[in-house]
Amino acid sequence: MSNLVVSNISDGTTSVGTGYVVNGSAKAWLEASSSASLNNSHNISSGVDNGTGNYTYSFVSSFSGNWSPSGIVTQNSSYIEYLQTLSAGSGQLRISSDSGSPVDSLNAMTIHGDLA
């Protein structure tokens, strides 16, 4: 593999430093149905519905261990979404009602971090 080393990237009008792109951009994101079917994604190869409110999404490029997730449930604002586990190659997402019961819902997530 070869490397291209540049300080900035430009579309001809606006320029941005490559450090911002490499370090500041989401390394994975998804928007999925309540059955883990991907509607839109980046660095997500597939989704699996493990049961009510329990989803696993696999990454195309794995994470090295430093990461920060954020998510949102798009169906009901009283639902809670969190990333239960993140391994190098996948993340397990859980959704529950505010009372703690697992629920299926449309879901979205971004993960910032270091790729392996």
C-alpha cells in the first residue's frame, strides 16, 4: 500500500486540514430499521436483530480500542439507546423504554475513534 501525504484537502473552494478529516470525522455511522436493516451507513457491513431491542452491527474496518459512540432512537423520544459492547469488529446496540423494558425501534448511531 502506498501513502499520499498532504496537509490540506480542497474541493476547489474550501480547504480543510487532513488532521481534522483523519481525527475528527465519524469512523462509522448507521441509520437502521427496527429489524437492523441498514437504510444508510458508513463502515458498517451488516446488522443483525438479536431479539427485542438488541442489535449487532459489524464494521468493515475494525476499531483499535479508543472510541466514543453516540446514538439516537428515531421513533419515540422516551426510548433509551446505548452501545452495550464494542469489539474490534462489531458493536452491540441496545434500546429500551424509559422503564427499562427492551423495545424495537428505528435507530441511528455514530462512532468516533481510532481504526485499527
